[in-house]
Amino acid sequence: MRITILAFILLISTSTLFSQIKVYEKFDDFEKELLQPTNDDTLYVINFWATWCIPCVKELPYFEQLNQKYKNEKVKIILVSLDFTTEQVINFINKKNIKNEVVLLTDSKTNTWIEKVDSSWSGAIPITLFLKGKQKDFHEKDYHNLEELETDLLKLKTIK
Amino acid sequence: MMKNLMTIIALVFTTAINAQTGYKIGETATDFKLKGTDDKMHSLAEVKDAKGYIVIFTCNHCPFSKLYEDRIIALQTAYQGKGYPVIAINPNDPKANPDDSFELMKERAKEKGFNFWYLFDDGQKIYPQYGATKTPHVFLLDNNKVVKYIGAIDDNAKDPAAVEVKFLENAINALEAGEKIDPETTKAIGCGIKVVQ
């Protein structure tokens, strides 16, 4: 009996590994926390995606591989989902075993914030931002392998 | 020194403009001859006494397109009679997404009772000229096919009840009244147009 309970608790705790993700209802809060210039020399890789976006889903494994490859370096990957519900995202990241940090941005007033992410952004996803200190590199495209993604990462990473 | 600086600024500015593709406000859009879900070829020139054209790049598979289907039907109901027909174009290559095939376009049009032309950009020749990058993506043209408004239908894709600004309707009404359209461009999240790599 005790073992069953223990197993049950264990099951619950592992399956609820991703039961919570941070949700930003207002773009301003998201911007303050994730898009501001930083003083540290960490390189932030911020990818905008959604579970319904086919090219976005296709490129996610390269972000996972990037995370593995640079886990001992000052590289932080954040996957910003534009899905409609937290449930959709949580189910997806559990199923696909996504290890990168995922946040959800649900601010529906897109016309007010798309320009703030980058003035050249049309609104199509995926996009990827590379941020380091005051440096910013914006790409409206999808990646087809780890090398392509790494090439863009290294452009900013090598800047002191 | 000042002159040099101005030249540099002018140069940077021109480069930035050249980097953009597709139509800008005030440019004249191309006509087309594309097959509709009614199996007939259609063009803008075919519309009699048009005061303008509501060209919407949209498709079957995209969740944002689906969210706007009923609103596009309502737009056609409201504005076709006033001389502003909706013309929907699917810009996607079905090889990249089978859900956007011509056969499935026909099915979707029938299911939803589309009251507007739903055309297929076969060969993907038209959308790059317009500069559409995603679905849905609206281009409002006047009767001379001059681009008057580019962007979103309104300011809330997810919830029609929570819409505060109907960008497209405001633009059509301003065009009809001969007033200035404001804003002339807006941005919304959408599905990138699917091209075979």
C-alpha cells in the first residue's frame, strides 16, 4: 500500500513537471522582464513560436540541441509561445520533452507590440531574437538545422 | 561635414526602403487571373462598378485565418453591396501544407458558406508582388487599384467580442467618405506563407 502511494506521488510529481509556465498577459511586463538590455554577458536567444505553427515546431529540436551544446556557457534560450491556452502549450512540451524554458505571451493587442519586438517584423512566426547587453539581432525566418541557428548565435556571442 | 552626414543618412534610408518588398501605401496593385473555388477564373477587372477591393490573403489551415472566417463573411455581406467586394486568395503551396490544397479550399468554402471569391494563387506568383507575408493579410485597394490600407482586419484575433478597433472597416469607411485613413498600416500575428524549401 505504502509503495503504491509512493509510486503515485512520484508519478504525480514527474507528470506535473511542466504543469506551470509563466504567462504574460501584458506585453509591457514581458518586455520589462525579457527584452531589456542587460549588464551581464549572457546571450539570450528568444524564439517566438506556437504549437499550431508548423515551421516553428519543426525548428524546436535545433533549439533543444543548442541548449545541450551550450549548457555550460552563458547562453539562455527562452521559447515564447503565442498559443491561446496554457494547456495546449503544457501538453505539447510534455509530449515533445522540451527542456528549454517556455513562457506564454497572450496579449492580443498585437498591433501595439509587434513593432516593439522589432520594427521590421511582419507578424509572421517563427522569429528569433539574439540579445546580448545592448546588442540585438533579429531574424524573421525558420532554421533548418543546428548549424544555421548556431551561425546566428555565434555572430553575437563573439562580440565582447 | 553636414552634407556628408546627410548623404549617409539618405543612403541608409534608401537602403532600408529598398530592403522592403511588396506594395507600400499609394502604389498601384496588380490585377490577376486566378481560379476560384467555383472553378472559374476571376480578376479584379471583372467586378462591375467597384469602388474598391478588399483583397485578403488567407488559407484553410492557419488558426488565425479560421478565427477570421466568420468576420470575413460578415465583411462581404456588409460591403459588397456598397461596391467593396472581398476577394480572398490562398497563397500557400499545398506541397508545403496539404491542408491548403485547391480541393480542400473548395470543401472549406462549401462548409462555411463563403460568400466571396476564394482564389488559389497557383504557382505563388501574386502574393510576392503584394508583399503578403502571412495569413490573414489584408490589402485594401481603391477603384484604381491604389493600395490604401495594409494589415489586420481588427485589433483582436482571438476574441471578436473584445475587438476595440475595426481597422479594416474604419479604412473602408474613410475611403468611402474621402477622408484620411488612419492607421494606414497595422500588424498582427499570423501564419507565415508556406513555400516549399
